[in-house]
Amino acid sequence: MTHFGRVLTAMITPFSPDGTVNYEVAEALATELSNHGTDTLVLCGTTGESPTLTWAEEFELFKVIQSSVGDKAKIMAGTGSNSTREAIEATEKA
């Protein structure tokens, strides 16, 4: 059985005033959460504003956050889509 963790946090995706993803703030938030007990970060779900992100932004966020938390926390990558084909492709890529 897969163990997803004891404390899973659905993380928001921070944006800059110009509407772009603020990866620096996201990295700081993920680090703070993982330093204070979160052992799995749920990224790009509906709490993480997935409907407003491009696939490129989502995958960049996965990469940035994984790099920042290392082994401190697992990443649960939100790869849902209204298109089954896109969801499968995104899940395989994540």
C-alpha cells in the first residue's frame, strides 16, 4: 500500500501582481510548510488554482517545489483535466 504521508497540505499557488506564478514565494512557502510538519505537499489542485495555470507553469512549479523541499516532503502533483487524454499525459509526465 502506498503511504501518502501523515500531514498533507494542499498548497496555494502564489501569483505576482502581473498574474504570473511567483515561484520564489511558492518555494519559500513549501520550505516553511515542510519545516513545520507537512510531509506531503499537494500542488496544483483546485486550492492551487490549477484551472488558471498552463501545463508549463504546473510542471515548473512541481520542479521548483521538489527541488526546494528535497526529501523533507513528498509531492502530490495535481494533474487533473477535463480531457482524459491530457490528464493521463500529465500524470505520466509528472
